[in-house]
Amino acid sequence: MKNSIKTAALLVAIMGASFAVKAQTTSGTTPASNSGSNGVIISVGAESGISVGDFRDAHKWSIGGTVQADIPVVNQLYANINTGYLNYFGKDNVFGTGLRATDIHTLPVMAGLKLFPVKYFYIQADAGAAFALNKSDLGYDKTAAFLYVPQVGVQLPVGGKNYIDAGVLYNGSTKFSSTDETSKINSIALRVAYAFGTK
């Protein structure tokens, strides 16, 4: 598992570096969605969601914050890297035991692509790793799980190179515990962020 964590972190770092190099060579492009901004766009946002599937048997909802960098690649297409913190709240009286399920504190680290097929509207797909920050409290046998996050949203200009970025996304992961189906994150979430261009 330690090797897979190191591999995931290395892949994210390599992707981030290659995207940054690519962005520098394509700085003349102007994504249709961003009113002439051709630099990196940073967004800081809040995210909240509801659990679905087997995951909702023990965890009901989530809240947290994320930071994302969108790096222009070609017209209308960005590469992105993002991270943050998400807390998945445990249910009371889980499985009829009278006990409350332990919250899951996660650190997601991902990279992906963000495409604007029409002005202001985007489709995004990210993948990476979710790290369980309180693994020992949860009894998990894995520190990290593979995380995939498809998303659709809008990025609306609010003046200058500033934007409101709002998206609906799905958080899905592999299991943190090989024997527990409820350790596999499944949630539908809303992310609302303030974004600003750097150039």
C-alpha cells in the first residue's frame, strides 16, 4: 500500500509539472469560457454532498473545502490539479447498534481535465487518491483509496478575471477496508467556489 500511495503522489506531481510546462507553451490560447484570461485560474471553494449506495448505510453527508488550479492547455481545454479536506459524517444508531459511526476525514489529491464545450459550461473529470486521515480510528487496513470524480458545472464571470465556479460532482472511490463495503466513498456533491485568473 505504501508503494501505491507513493506512486499515486508521484503521478499527480508529474502530471502537474507536465501540465504547467504545456500551459507555458500554449499561453496564447484563449478559452471561450474565460473572457480573455489565458493564465492559470485558481479557485477556492466549499463542497457539500449526500452519500449514496452502500456508503450511506454508515455515512449520511459531507462537507469540506477544496483548492483547484486550472491550467490552459488548448482553446477551451484546461488541465487541473486540486486538493482539499472533506469530512464524511457518520450516522447515529448505525446498523441498529445504538452507536454512531466514526466520521471519515479525507484528504483528496487529484488531477484531471476541464473542457468548456460551450461558453461558461464545463465538463470535468478528475482522478487521484483519497487519504484517510483518521485510518486508525476507523479500523481501515488501507491509508489511501483510488478516487474518481466526474463533474459538470458553470464558471460565470463576475468582473475582471474573477468568476463564480459552481459544479455538481460525484465522488467515488475504491475501498479503504478490504472487508467493508461501506468504506467505499460514494457521494453526490455541490461545489461552489470563487475563482480568479492569475494573468
